[in-house]
Amino acid sequence: MGNSNCCVSERPPAPKGISAIPRMDEKGESNIPVIHANSRFMSAAEGARLVDAENQKKFLEETLMDHEERLGPKHWSLATSLENLSDIYGELGNARKQKELLERALNIKERSHGPSHPNITQVLAKLAAAEGRLGDHPREIELLEKVVAISCKHYGYSAIELADKLRDLGIAYGMVNYARKMRDNLSRALEIEEKYHGKDHEEICPTLFNLAMAHGALGEPDVREAMLQRGLKILYSSKKEHRDLIIFAENHCRKRSASAYSQETTASQHSSSIGERPAGELGSAKTLTDDECSHMAETPLSKQPTIPTGPGEFLV
């Protein structure tokens, strides 16, 4: 494939024209860091939301049982109830139950609308995300390829509705170290987002950062660095909070931007004056020397520092 990070193993041909997908490295892990567009940190409000999700789960399960008794387990109207209940299980972190419900919903919708109807793409995308959470990234890619194919046919190749699907597909390829496919899909997604939002809009940053990681994995550290710095410049000038995105980019930059240093210096001076650390600060920042920057530039991407990507921090 031309990508030294990929470990391609012999696999039988995938069905329905889907190309065979490389597996992950010998440890079963990806060497390409990724960040999801809707990632966020756990908060007190998040805990309250999960309590509410438990209550919603009980209500939706009772509603589903009632519909099944009256209409039967395969009635077309059950698809929405199954999908809504799957969303709640996803919120609660039960990806296996979420997958079971989505498979039922997909089966009903495919019988009702057909296997290539745009109305099934939402269920397909959710099922792909559940497969990804369960670690079956080849299956995730297979489903997302189908989502992209249906969406291209229905919306066109440059519609904004296609951008998030291409981004998810690119990230999924990154999870199996398929950096070229990751780059190709993210490049398409970024092109669409730039046309729709503009080249300096914060909405493009998740795609931009993941594309930077793909270029880094392909042996293009200068391209990766330029993209990360470009995204950080956009986020530093934003009035919204993008803490997780900024941390991700800063952890993978060879050299921190002057804007970052300025913000850290201001925060440090403020904390010194009041004798405490500013709210939300993770710890004292260390300014990199020229020697350290050079060392990071020569260090393989897989060995550079990354931030944790556990389920408590990133929600797919």
C-alpha cells in the first residue's frame, strides 16, 4: 500500500465490492492518533444527563414492548423506537446492546425502504460507530463505505451532508493504520467543509487535525505541523471553548505557537497573583527548547506523546 505503518494480512475478499481492509499492528493497536469531532470532557452536567438517560431507557423499553405486543416484532414503525432506544444505550456506554438494537432497526428499514435508500444511512452510521466502540474497525469501515456510497448518489459528491461521513470513514481507516485511505477521505471532507464554512472556521478543525495525523503517518511531518499550527491559530481566535481539540493539537505539535505561549504566560501570572491554578488548567506548561523540538521532529509519530483516548474523555 506504500504505507509502512500498515500491517496487511491475508483476508478473504470482502462482500459487495468492499476492498479488503488491513488489520492493525501486531499489538492490535493503531499508531495513528485521532480525535473525534464531538469529543468532550466529562462534567457534573454530564453525570446528571446520564441519570436522565436511565429514566429515558426505562420509558423507551416499556414503549417498545407495548408496540411489539400490538404490532409484532418486525413492523416498520418499530424502527424509530429501536433507534431511539439504541441512542440511550449509546449514551450509557453499552455499545453491545446498542449494536443489537440498531441491527434490528436496520433490518426493518432495509425491508421497508430497500438496502440503498438514503433513509437507512443514519442507522448505518450509528451501527458503524457502535462497531468501532466494540473494536471491530473493519466492520465499521465496511458500513461507513456503504453510507458514503449512498450519500454520494443521493446528495452529490460535494454536498455538506457528505463531509461528516467522509471524516468518520477517514478516522476509521486511521484506526487500522491505513494512512493513505485516511488521508484521501479526510482531504475530501476538508475540501467540502472549507467551501461550506470557510477556510478559517472552527468547524473544520477536527477534520484538519485528523488529516494532519494522516500526513504525519505517511512521513510528512512538515505538512502535519503546518496543519496543526493552522488549526490552533483558528481555535485560539475563537470565542468558543475548544479545550480538547487544543490539547490534542498541542500534544502533537513539534513547536508550540507564540499565541499558546502568550496565553500560558498570562494564565501563569494570574495564578501566581491569586496563589492558585486557573480553572481548567491541566498542569504547568513546559516551553520546548530548540534541541527538544529537533528531537520530536526526528521521533516516529507512534512514539510521540499523546493524550488519553479513554471512553471517559472522548465520546464517539
